[in-house]
Amino acid sequence: MDDKTIRRNLLTNCILLILCLFIIPATLFLRWTAVTMIMGGFAAIQIFFICLWWNRKRNYKPRFQNKTYKPK
């Protein structure tokens, strides 16, 4: 993956995390505990993916670009 794709995925996961964190207080106010737990699970998944993409962004390695063909 190139740096542009990693940055786009990181930004997408950050936006989804912010949306989940905005929905959680609203569902708590309306006393929808099941939806609150589901949104908390989605937020945890987004945090995991943010950590994953952030690690790939920090330790970027170009893959499949500098491979040389070695015949047997």
C-alpha cells in the first residue's frame, strides 16, 4: 500500500471513531443501552484500526516495488 492509501484509511477510521463517540452520549441520554454497547464496540474496533494504520504509516516500507527477477 502506498502512503496515500494509508493516510486515507487512517482519516476514515478517525472520522468513524468521532461519529461513534458522538452517538454514545445521545444513546445514553435516550436510555438505549443496547445501541450504546454496540457503538462502544464499534469505537473499540475503530481504535484498533487507527493503531494499525498509524503503525503502518510510521513504519512505511514500499512493498513490491524494488523486486528484481532472479531466474532459477
